[in-house]
Amino acid sequence: MSLLLPSSLYGLARPFLFGVDAERAHEVTLDALARTQNTPLAALYGAPRVADPVDVAGLAFPNRVGLAAGLDKNARCIDAFAAMGFGFAEVGTVTPKAQPGNPKPRMFRLPEREALINRLGFNNEGLEAFVANVKRARFRNDAKPMLLGLNIGKNAATPIERAVDDYLLCLTGVYPHADYATINISSPNTAGLRSLQSDEALDGLLGAIADKREVLASRHGRRVPLFVKIAPDLDADQVAVIAATLKRHGMDGVIATNTTLARDAVAGLHHAEETGGLSGRPVREASNRVIAALRASLGGGYPIIGVGGILSAADAEAKVAAGADLVQLYTGLIYRGPKLVRQAAEALRARRP
Ligand SMILES: Cc1cc2nc3c(=O)[nH]c(=O)nc-3n(C[C@H](O)[C@H](O)[C@H](O)COP(=O)(O)O)c2cc1C
């Protein structure tokens, strides 16, 4: 995919990047970021971080705009995202073992709707390589560093009944290196994963994760906040059950939402019938509905990170109006470039009472 090139270069690079296969463009861009971060060339995309400090889930976020998971699955470019002015970045989803993901092609642009469909399927280099990359990152040397979220999942080959084993392995591996960890149970591209959102399965999974967190907290002397990432394809009753289950197990927040399986907003467009998760503008309203339903169920004060279809500063404001405390971007970066980070962060700062 495209993206994340320096604001000044983004306009020049976009036609080239949009001219090649979406996943190839994504790889080229990430390689460029990985190579240039922490070199003088990073000045090309360096943007001052908007200062809008906010405490959420016991963490001091420097501003309210974060990078959504899945863009940097192997945690290779953390310092580049810090340089772009994000208040936080979430990398992963990581699985215990390396896996190739689904056959290619598996990522498609729908430019008429500023959308993407992907069925990558957690392609990643595995937990060990992921943690090694996180440890190499230098962003924490900043005076007011960006925060880092580490997003965990399960291998495709692990039976869904054993999913908890994979989450516990990943949680144990990422724990000492995370400002927060995200339990991803909402990717549509790993068979059965979303079934973990239903009452009994969620109860069992979060119970085991909460117990493991207690053990890890005493081992490492630090209680790492845990967020759970959910799908947009849920009705208000399902959201209410999930909200109650998160609270019961002491989860620290919720990330809403992942990509959607719905296709009504893109019907008839080229690629609309590709299997996978749809992101970008078409998921915006569904995501806002889930955020509003979560806020209604959870009441004030419970952390919600809003994500899905933020293409402009006004979209970021709408997420906060729906009930989000923080926001994240992915597809908006592909279509609008990194200047969206600053625009969104400034708009949210301006809303401060
Ligand atoms: C190509 C692609 C890969 C993604 N991979 C992941 C992932 O590995 N883990 C995850 O939690 N979300 C993943 N997501 C979902 C995004 O983090 C985000 O929740 C979703 O795309 C909606 O936000 P957006 O409209 O700003 O893209 C992925 C999204 C895209 C487009």
C-alpha cells in the first residue's frame, strides 16, 4: 500500500505507489521507513508531535492520535511512526509462530470510496522476531515519548479451542515491552477468531488472560493495561454483553473497531466482492455506532479507542463525539498521507474544554 511517506514527498510518491499492487506498495513503503528511521533522512517525514497530553487507562498519552494495528505487523518501523508525530502506535498483530498468511493477492484498493479490502491473515515473522524489533526501537529516548501498544493474536494452525494458549504465550512475550497490550479477537481473516467475541468464549479467554496478567504484573513489577479489539459487525445487544464481560474481567479498555464484513457501501465497485475485511470510509458509521453503544453500556470513564474510517480531522472529532477517548488511523494514511496525523491531533486538541 502506499503511505507514510514524508508529508512533503507523499504527494509525489502517491501516484507511483497507487500504480503498483497494493501489498507491494505497502512493502516498499515500510522498507523505506525501516531504512531511514534514525538517520538524517527521517527529517524528511519528521513532524513535531502535537502536544495534547491526556491520561487514559493510567497512561500518559502525549496526544490522542495513534497508528492502528496491522500496518507494521513485525514492529520494524516504530521510530518512524514516533517521528511522524503519533501520540501512540500499535504494532502487530503478532502470533506465537511465524506464518505466511493467505495466498496473494490479498489486499485491494477501492479508491472510489477511499477503502481497502484485505485478507492478509496475520502474515508475520512470529513473536521472537517481533520482540527483538521492539527492543531495538529507540523512540523511548525522546523527552516525551510516544506510547507503544503491542497487539496479539493466534496462529491459523492453532485450533480455536486452544486459542487461549496462543494469547497467553504472546502476552508473556510482549508484556515487558508494552505500554499496553491489545487482545485482537476481531480479525475476519483467521477462521473462528470472531467467535471469541461471543459470551462464553470471551468469558473463558479473558478470565485466563486476566489471571496471567496478575502473574506477569508481580513478575515485572508493573501492571500493563489490556485493551480488547472488537468488530463493527455487532448489534447493540452483543456490544452490551461484551462491555459487561470486559468490565467483569478488569480489562482496561476497548478498541472499536476492526474491519467490516459488510459490503453494502461498496456494492458494484471493482474488488467489492473480494473476501476479507473492508476498511476506510465505508466502515466509519458502523464503527461510530459501536463506539456509541459501548459508551452507553460502559458509562463514562471507561477507556475507548475509536478506529475505523478516519479520513479527516472532522472524522476524528466524530469518533470523540461518539464516545472515544483516543483514536487510531490506518486506511486514512494510505489515502491522505501522514499530514492527517497532525490535522487530527490539532482538531482533537482544539476540542479540549
Ligand atoms: C491491510 C490491513 C491489515 C490490518 N491488520 C490488522 C491486524 O493485524 N490487527 C488488527 O488488530 N487490525 C488490523 N487491521 C485493522 C485496522 O487496525 C483498523 O482497525 C481498521 O482498518 C479500521 O480502521 P481504518 O478504517 O482507519 O483502516 C488491518 C487493516 C488493514 C487495512
